[in-house]
Amino acid sequence: MHYVYLIRSITNPEQTYIGLTDDLKTRLNKHNEGGSPHTSKYKPWELVTYLAFSSREQAAEFEAYLKSGSGRAFAQKRLW
């Protein structure tokens, strides 16, 4: 499975991140250990929601959509 996930900083809840992974637990741990330069300064992170896809292509397209203007509006209204 391929997961599109949304995480929020616990210390600074205004900071959010949308990502794609094949191993959700390991990826969240990596964010919380500071293994990602973009998210390391806002750790620790909590998982808000995730969506599972059987196709990596579909997951990547949905991640790109969520990172677009209309996708961010959708996520703010429906997923956060």
C-alpha cells in the first residue's frame, strides 16, 4: 500500500506537512527523529490522517493535489 499522510506539529500546530510513503510508521518516526530537513525544526509531529492507495501513481497524484491551492482548501475543510 501507498499512503498519503497529513501531520501536524505538536509544539506549533500551525505547521503542517503532507507526504507520501510506503511505510507510514517508519516515516512518522523519521519526522520525529529529525530525519527530514523540512520538518526537523517543528518536531514532534502527530499523525492527523492518512489515505491508502493500492497504486503509487494514484497516491502521488493525490499528494500533488493536496499540495495545490484547491487541494489545500479541501484538506483544511475536510481532513485537518
